[in-house]
Amino acid sequence: MVMNDVGATIKGFAERTDDQETVALAESLTTGGRASQAAAFIEAAAAGLNDSDKKVQSGCIKLLYEIGYRSPELIADKAGLFLGLVKSRNNRLAWGGMIALSTIASLCSEELFEHKEEILRAIEKGSTITQDRGIMTLGIVAGSGETFRKGLFGRLLEFLAACDKKDFPKFCEHIFAAVDSSNAPKYAKILESRKGELASSGRARVERLLKKVSSLE
């Protein structure tokens, strides 16, 4: 595929009303050995984030994180770009950037740990999706090494202790990636202290995590 075709596809995001075309494109680019075409689309989409048309911006970040879901290694070198997006005033780019970071967190743990304060600020100020994917991102980073765990786990527990009860079960699940025998008691204490607030479905999710934690202690 020539670059003109790639550019036309990116510009075409402004005309789309259905994200399924973008999902299908991401699927096609990450299967069948299309690495060179995927690289061309990734670079065009990265450039398209600066387009004056917000619909183009939205399509571009959608394509990038859909590729990340399927082949995170293809967008791992864009971590700096996504870190910039989470501070964007355009909410679509902010939460889209955080989704993208969550797809590559295991591949870019050191870089993301260095920018943990920026991610935490984005979580504190961000939308529901930004918070969800931000906690997921930091949970993955914290679970990637002892230094990262020590630098992040306490902050994640603080967030867990204060978050809305409707979000508590999923945030517990995100943070479990960073639980080990040394920090399991503190994690379990927060789960025990808040499970009584939850509806039956949420309490069941927390109980499952507590069973997993008991095997670590």
C-alpha cells in the first residue's frame, strides 16, 4: 500500500460514524505479516493526532490503541507520545492515550515508572476511563519489578482506599498484578475493610481476590 492510500485512510476518519472499520483495520494490520504496512499506518496515525479535525484525531488514537491491544510491540516506541496525550485538554485524546499506555505497560515499565507522577496526576484529574486505564497501567508497571513495586504500591493502595465503591472491585483487580507475599497483608486489609460496602457481584469479585491473596501470604 502506498503512502497516499495510508494518508487517505487517516483523513477518512473524519467521515466515519462507525468505529468497526477502524477495529477491522487494526486487525488486518496485526495479522498476516503486514509489519511494514502497520508501521506506515502507525506513523500516519501518530502524525494525525495533530490534525485540526478532532474526528481525525479521535480515529487516529483509536487505531493506535486497537493495534496496541493486538500487537503492543508495534506501538511500544510511542510511549512518550501517549504520555503527552494524557495531559491533553481534549478528553478523547487523554483517555485514548491512557488506554494506549495500558496496552504497552509491560513493555515500557521503566519509562512509565519514570513518569509515574504525570500518570498519577492524570488519574486524579481524569475521566472514568482515564482512571480505569491509568490504574491498570500502574498496576502492570508495579508488578514488573521490585523497584517499581516499592515506588508505586503504596500510592496505589491510597487510591484504592479512597475510590468510589462502584470502581473498587475493578481497581482491586488491576492492582493485584503488583501483589506479592511482602505486600499482600496490606492489600488484603483494604479489601476486607471495604467489601461490606459492595453489592453482591462486586463483593464476589473481591472475595475471589482475597482467596488468591491468601495463597501468597
